[in-house]
Amino acid sequence: MSDDILSDLMRDYVYRSAKAGRRTDGRALDEPRKLAVEHGVVKTAEGSARVKLGNTDVIVGIKMSVGQPYPDTPNTGVLSTTVELIPMASPTFEAGPPRPDAIELARVVDRGIRESKMVNVAKLCITPKEKVWVMFIDIHVLDFDGNLFDASSYGAAAALATTIVPAKAQGLGDDFPLPVEHWPVSVTTAKIKDLLVVDPGLDEERMADARLTVTTDENGDIRAMQKGLKGSFSYDEVKRIIETSQKVGRALRPSLRP
Amino acid sequence: MVDIEHIPKELKLIDEKGVRLDGRRHDELRPIRIEAGVLRRADGSAYVEWGGNKVLAAVYGPREAHPRHLQDPARALVQCRYNMAPFSVSDRKRPGPDRRSVEISKVISEAFASVVFAEQFPRTSVDIFIEVLQADAGTRCAGLTAASVALADAGVPMRDLVTSCASGKIGGVVCLDLNKDEDNFGEADCPMAIVPRTGELVLLQMDGHLTYDEFQKAMELSIAATQRIYEMQRDALRRRYSLSIDEIMKESPAAPPRETELPEMSTQIVGEPELDFDALDEDREGGA
């Protein structure tokens, strides 16, 4: 995510630690950092969550409004995801319009939620072809210490799970909780030379050759994938990463629910 | 072959015999045509027709990187711009980059980054431009396949060509190379790009719903198909750059006949002993 420089000494330390099976923060290669989820942290949002994945800190707010459906999906609600990489979160983030990495991040988070059918958007239709509920998922990165893909996905899922649709204020009956039906979990693995490390920390991410994010559902089925960075994976590595993602996903899923 | 039990009744993307709407079977590609060197000004270019897709790719560079603060003192940048023409889709697309094309540009740039010998051209940029003129699903694969040929046409040193293809799932069946209808109404799409010589995956994306087994089936279809597409890419380059004897003769007339006598052959033996023809004849006569 960032282009800043990592010393050779640090690269060597990070690699050798991982090679020995114990990463610089003491984790095993397939062990994610500690995940802390706090639901409902912003009262002005219809749903919100703050997620800490290690020291990576992300806050997600859900705003609901009434809008028009897309012409090709006249009976379903609309989902829109944006990420702001604010300068507060890292010396490498700059103010201004979203850069390609922020756009990719938002689209990968969006894809995991959309393709897993986490929210039953058919239940968010008000008047077919005219009025549907629009969900805005706004991801605000507060502190960047690696692996924004997973932290943002967890934040978005946790926030959606607490969202109350403000129907009363719009004169559309009683408020109701967002119809959340599935629980996608995104797991990102970084490749450092010959090693695969789950949930890369900042230094690991900065020296990674390639990255693969795999979003699985509660059945272990694959709902979204995204390979990133300039390196490559062998097909065997991809298969190993998927298997690890299924395993890690199963372990993390309960902590996302409110 | 495949289970076809949970096909939606109302829309059959693939029938009981395993035949798709456009008549293909599950492991069949759409017709693909690749031409190298189709533009005059670009350093390299290629045109790909892939089913209903029509995609042009151009390569400029290595040339001075702009903006200059992006320059890398150690290597060339590989920068791709994927763009769809406003008329390339049924509802006019607003011109200029949208979020989707920014993402596609990024993943395609990354796919080529490890293949181009970037360290040979410090401070420069290899700029790849992909223009989708007509879209029918799978434009990123067609664009990447075209860009790869354009890079070779530009003479940019590379470890290998990059070849791309997608597989997905329609009507519960894992199928190769989805077209627009199949992509819209299907259950999953999984584009990939590979370095055929080494099997390295340099692009991998997926959306929809695939079990782990289905994913493996999809990858095996794609990997097999990329071998065929790779051959088409190489064929396009061969057609561009290999000339027949007739063409060579036409371009450069035959050398005039020598007027001088050939110098006498040296009798000194340097490498292979030279045959003494007279002695050979004598031997034969002697033996007869």
C-alpha cells in the first residue's frame, strides 16, 4: 500500500523470523493478529463499527438513504462502498481524490459483501423501479499498520450487522434491522519470497511480493478473490492460501457478530 | 460430466446436453483473432477480437516517466491505462476513468510488472494503453492478451508473454470464457493471467460463488485454454515478423554475380580436415 522505504536489515529480520516459523510479532505464519470489534460507535450513523486488527484501526459508518434503483436491478437495494485513506492514518497517505489503491480496496471490500449476498438486497425495495434503500458503506482508516483489506472488510461486515434502517423518518413504516443473512470473512495472505503469511503487518506488507485476498462464506465457499502487487503465485500456492483462508475465516467469523 | 440439476428453469444458460446459448461446450473458447503491429505511431500495438470483444492495445516506451516524481531510479515503471470507449457497451459509458477501470488498470499493470525486464530501463516508463472498442465480457482478459503482444511488438524485453483467460459458473456448471449474457446471469466469474512458460499466476480475481472444487475446475479450464491462446499470440507475432523467401527477395534484390575468381583454397587444415576431391576420385577408381 505504501511506497516508503524499508531497510535491508529490517527486511532480513522479517524474512528470517518468518522463515523460522515465528514472525516478528510472535505470530505463526497462518495466524492473524488479534481482532477487536466494537459495534455501534457512532450515533449519527445507521450502523457503525470500529475494528482493530492488531494496530490497524478502522472505523466504518453505514448511512441509509432512499434513492433510485439501477435500471437493470429495479427490485433491489443499492450498495456503495468508499474508502478514505486520510493523512492522519499514515505518513504515506495524502489528502486529495482517492488514488488507485484506495479504489481497489473499496471495490474488493464491496465485492466480498455483494457477492456473498450478506445483505438481502431484495428486501430493500420500496417501490420497484422507483424507490429503494441505498446503503453507503464509508470506511475511514484511522491508523494504518498493514492489511487494510481485512480490517476494512471486518469493519464493514460488523457495521452492517448493527444497521437499523430508518424507515420511520421517511414515513415508510417502522424501523427495521438490515436483513443480514450471510457472514463473509476476507483473509489476506502476503507472499514474502517463498513464504506465505496470513494478515501481513506493515513491515511484512511493505516487503511483500504479492498479495491474495480470499473471501469465504460460512460454508467455506469462495465468494471473492483479488490478487495484488507485482509478484506472482503458483497455482499450488493459491490452493494453499484458499485452504488457510477457509480455516482462518471459520475462526474469525463469530467475533464479527454483534 | 457435470451436475446440471440446479439450473434456473426460466433461463437455461446451458442445456441438458451441456451446450451453451452460443453453441459452445463448457470447455470451449469463443473465436479469437490476434493481429500484431496494427498502429503506425505506437512503438508496439496489437488488436484482439475475442467473441464479441474488440480491443486495441498500444505500447509506448520505455520513455521518460511522467509525472517525474513517479520515476524509479532503479527500474522502469509499467503503467497501464484500461479504457472503455463510450460506445463499447449498450448503455453509453461516460467517458474517462471510472472506479472499475482504475482497478483493472492497476491489476493489469501489476500483472506485467514482474515479466518486463524493468531493471534495464531505470527512470523510464513503459506505457500500455488498452482501448475497449466493443465489449462482450472478458475485456480485461482480451486487453491483457493484446497488451502482451503489443509489448513484444514494441520490442520491450520480457521473460515471456502473459496470457489471460477467465472461467466461471453458469447454470451450476463450471465453464470457460463467459460471454456477456453468461457473465450477467451466471453465478461466478474468475479471470486469471499466467506466465505460460513458468505457470506463475500474475492476475487472479474472482466474484460470485464457487466451492473450492469448482474453483479448481475453473482454474484447470483456464490454464489449459491459456496454452492455446499463448500459441495464437505467438502466431500473431510470427505472422508480423517472419517473411517468406519471396518477400525477402522482393525487398532486397539478389546479389550480383561475382566477377572475380574465388581465391585459391588454403591447403592448411584448420578445423575439419578438408576433403581432397582428387584423392577421393583416385580412391574410387582404385577400388573399382
